[in-house]
Amino acid sequence: MKDGVNGVALAVFIFFFLAVTVMGFLAARWRKAENEHSLDEWGLGGRSFGTWVTWFLLGGDLYTAYTFVAVPAAIYAAGAAGFFAVPYTILIYPLIFTFLPRLWSVSHKHGYVTTSDFVRGRFGSKGLSLAVALTGILATMPYIALQLVGIQAVLDVMGVGGGEDTNWFIKDLPLLIAFGVLAAYTYSSGLRAPALIAFVKDTLIYIVIAVAIIYIPIKLGGFDDIFAKAGEAYSQTNPATDKPRGALVPGDANQWTYATLALGSALALFMYPHSITATLSSKSREVIRRNTTILPLYSLMLGLLALLGFMAIAAGIQVQNGQLAIPQLFETMFPDWFAGVAFAAIGIGALVPAAIMSIAAANLFTRNIYKDFIKPDATPAQETKVSKLVSLLVKVGALAFVLTMDKTVAINFQLLGGIWILQTFPALVGGLFTRWFHRWALIAGWAVGMLYGTIAAYGVASPTQKHFGGSSAEIPGIGEIGYIGLTAFVLNVVVTVVLTFVLRAAKAPDGIDETRPQDYTADAGDPGVQVELPPATAGTSH
């Protein structure tokens, strides 16, 4: 690491940061709404985004600063096992092609803003809706914190904030400023701010990766030398585990872990509230279908990005915190001015998803806790005001998490969040295709999955953590090591199916379904639901 502050890189970083700050505030005037005091406008951008805006917004939402830092950091630390992120982003797009258009259609017809809105309407259960909402908020909080960790990693490498002995306020002042700016323009512009900034973020990331994948290998002697040096480094024994550091190709013993982690992560990705918020902001069903076909371009970018982990090893990057490996690689290999561009890409790559995540969490609280349980007669203006305030509180909580806790704790809680959010899959995706599942069975299955996943993750230790040291453990009955979230999901589904048979045989009271079959294929030109369905019709299953 270079001594002192990298002035040139910092100047470039500040330039781009100021540019997106201005864009964030100006976004309030972009596609200006007739009525700004509604969650449709503040929290979903007026449901007006076309194909390209949605593509950039979803890309900015899913491929975050943490992705930019953590995926190659996993390769740097353990080898090719870190590539699990590439197949799971390939698996996810055929999956979402089957259910996201249906979710968009029914949400358009009924004015649903969150996944919990749909679950409540489909199953007639505020309890199940509350479970989905709380899970979404819990899973999102550490995810936001990790975006701030990404910004902090960049600031550390640029030498901003002083050393470890510096007064905490001075050390964290740059992060506090970045947080304050993010909070201000998100409050002012809502989802329009990250949608507009996503254009800059994704353009910078594509430029940086294109340059890195060509420029750095040339400086390091080509990919042959890079893979040779990486293979040699992975073969060395890790003193903490007494095993090789990693491998260029995962061994037989790791195949279950790799496969279940990829599949489980694919199933979980679009359960996150921020993914759905970006989806529901689009203006038509066709926009969603198109995006499922062009979003895989980001998977190509992710595969190239992962190779940076090998390059960091070949370049001799030595860091105690693996999250600093890629920022340090950029500072070492790039000219200072282009290192500033790369740092700006990571920093802005944190601001976009952090904004969307805080909006999504706030919408869940407002619609499915505040309106459902605290103030049922809340007006649209009151909902918007509460959502704006909660989005600030969510970001404050994430900032406190980053400033007061060890960074590895934030990472472990994010892994736990992935296990949790996967447990909402049966209610959300299952509900989009069938009304057969009983609402009480879904709640029981969710509870079992949450409980098992949390306890199993608590029991995982690592060389540095006694608890929550990872997201993989032995699969009961199989004996292989696999992703805890997927095991919990299977238990969730089994409990849901068995209890549904029991409850339907016992003729347990079913909730009222306010949706109809044609709602799931409706498009933007179709009229919305104008009147509430009569109970006899609304309760019909399909």
C-alpha cells in the first residue's frame, strides 16, 4: 500500500462522487410525477421505467460494490470455489423468466408495492405477510452494511481517514459524509435517484473491467503466468487450517458445497426486497421478460471480474483483510488517475444498491407493519412520509453496524440473511402458481426453515469465528457438506406440503384470495382492479 493519501486517485474519486450526488438530487425532477406523495412514485419511480432503465437499475441493484470486492476476494482467498457466483447468476435468469412477469402483472392489477402485499392478498393472511416482511428487513440490513464496507475499503486503500490510531471521528468522517449524501438524495428523490445514477455506475464498472482484463495480464506476463503463480500460492499450507490455501479447480470433496451454494443462492437472489422493488418499477410485463434475456450480460462481466482474484495473487498483493485485495490491486497496477476511476466505480457501486435496499426495507415496514398493524387508515401521503423516515433509519442502523462491529461479523450476518430470505420462496413463488398451499402451513414451514437455518449457521466455526463462521454444514441424511440455506429450504417445503395435506383434510379455514387467474397475465394496457371482489369470488382457489 502506498504511503499517505493518493491525491490523484482521491481527486478523481471526489469528481465522480460529486457528479452522482448532483444527479441524485436532480433525479427528483426526472420523470416528475403529478403526485409525489405516494409510494408508487417515491418508492417505485411511478412504475414507469422502460427496458434500459430497468436493466441498469436491476444491474446496479444486484451487482453491488460488495460483489465487486467480495467475489474476486473469495477467489484470492480460496481459489476457484469462489466462482460459485458465476453459475448461480446464470441459473437465476431462466428461473425468474417463469415467475417475475406473473408477479409484475398481479402487482400492477392490485397496486402491490412489496412481496408481502402480494402474499397478504393471495393467502388472506396478515401473519404470513408479516413473516415475509420481517424476514426481508432482517436480510436487507447487513446487505446495506456491506455496501458501506465496500466504500470503506476503497477509502482505506486511498489513505483517507488516517491510520488505526487516528481519532474514530476523523477516521470515519469520509464514510459519514458519503452516508449523509446518500441519505439526503434518497430521501429527496426516492427510487429515481439510484435509477439515474445506475447509468454512471455500470458504465464505469464495464470500463474498469474491460481495461483490467487486458491491461493487468499484459503487465503480469499473461494468463499463463497468472494461473501458474495462483496455483503455486494455493498449494501452500494455510497455518490456520493445516490444509492447502485453496485450489484452481474445486476437489471432489467440495462439489456438494459448490453446487448447493450456487443453486441456493440462485433461488434466494430475487427473494430480496430490493430485487423486487427494481422489478416492480418497470412499466410493463414485456420489460421484465426482455430484461431476463439481457441481464445475463452481467454474468459475463462477473466471470471476468472473478479473474481479478487470480491477478491479485500473481501481482503479489498481501493484505490481512481479503476485502482490500482488489482495491489494492487497482492502486498497485493502474496509473493513479485510472485507479481513481476504479475506486469511483466501487464507491458508486455501493451507493446505488444501498439506496434501493433502504427504500425496499422502508416500503416493507410502511405497507406491511405500519399500515397493516399500526395505522390501517394511513393515507398515501402518510405512507410516503413514514417510508422516507424509515429509509433514513435503516441506513443509520447499517452505518452503526459498520462503525461498531467487526467487518467479518457484517459478512457473516449477510450470509445468514441469504439463508433467511430463501425461506420466503414457497410463499412468494409458490403463491404465484398455486393457491393449494395453506397459509398456516406456509407459516409453519417458514418458521422451521428459519429456526433450522439460524441454529445450523450458529454452529459453524471458522479459524477466526466461533459462531456464524460460514454458510455450509453437513446435510442431514446425506452426510455431505452443503449450503445451509438450501437444506433449510427443503425442510421448509416438506413441512409446508405435509401440513397442507393435514390442514386441508381437517378443513381448516382458508384465507380469502383477492386475486383472479387473469391478473397473473395482465399487462400495462389492461385496466386495474377497481372494486374489491365479493367474498364468494375472492375465495375461489386456482
